[in-house]
Amino acid sequence: MPAPTDPFELLHYNMVRAHYTYTKGYEVIVQHLADPPPLEDLKNFLGYCEAWAFSIVHHHDTEEATVFPILNTKMDFAHEQEQHKAVHDFLDEFLAKVKRAQTDPNTFDAASWLTFVESHKDAMFTHFDEEVTHIEPEKLRAAQFSEKDCKNMVASLEKHAKTVGDPFLIVPFMRSHTPAEHKDWPAMPWILAKFVIPYVLAKRHSGYWKYSPYPVS
């Protein structure tokens, strides 16, 4: 499904697809905490967990740097920013667990990790759901944003996202959590989608993406 032509739909379209990737990542992590990977592949699973968490942090940081300042000129996104803090507290602790286990695999306790991750599910998914509802096209129209405002938000978001974060983690994660029918999101040159991402960016941590639900390309 190509990107919508209505500028008021663009932000919602992008946010729904981004949140989908994090939802799929959560499902994979829960599945493999309930049925842990073999010890010899723990390094790859931990790397996958790290990529998932980094991707959400990158997404939220990009929103706060580019989208929220514009949205807050005519709407109130203080609630979403507070939700970000709660989600980041969880992700900070999760990443600390990952780092400890990468250093000392004996600290990896799948059962306790599963309890920890599941205990934060509601806060994370409530945020994902509420945020996409808040930016529905009719709400942006009602707040009297212009078509130019809507285009600028998405352009700023995309530009910022490309200049920060680790592309060897974030880009392969995004692509390998996007199903075939949505692989035209985000729009990119053929050479990037079919060559650079699968054969360059995804190659560095290729073992991580065996846990992904979809192919990188």
C-alpha cells in the first residue's frame, strides 16, 4: 500500500507502520523468553533485544525533536511525552539487563525477564494506541494544521531519523519487521532496499535477524 496522497494522513500512516514493527518485536521477545534460545545463540538473541529497544528509543527521540514541537503549537501532546518517560524508564532498565547478560551470560534469566517485560506491556501499548488516535487526520484538520504543516512534520521526522541512531541496528530491524505488503514503507531507492540494506547494513549483525518475523529485503 503506497503512502497516502492526502497530507493529513501522512503522519498517521507512518506512525501506524512504525508502531507495528515494535509490536512484532515485542511478540518475538516474549515468545523467546517463554522458550529461550540455546545458550550458543544467546548473543544473537540479546543483540535482537537491543535492536528492538534502541529502535523504540530512536523513534521517540525523533518524535520529540521534530513532531511534538509542531503538534504542540495547536494541540497538547504533554500526555504522550509523559508516556514516553515511562516507556523509556522500562527500556533503560531492559537495556541494562541486556548489557549485563552480554558481559556475563549467567545473568540471563528468561523467566524473570519475561515477567519484567510483560509487566510493562500495558503502558507501552496504551501509548502506541493513544498516540495514533491523537494524530488521526480529522484531528489534525480540526486543530487547523495546514497541508504544509503536515508535510513538514513528516519530512522533518524522516530527515532526523536518517541522521541519528545506529543504521546497522535500526534499519535492518525496521525492514525485517515490516511485512511484504508494506515493504514500500518507507519509500526508498531500489538500490537501498534491495542491496544496501540486506547486503551491507544487515550483514554486520546478521545473526540477530534470524529472530525477525520477516525478511530484511
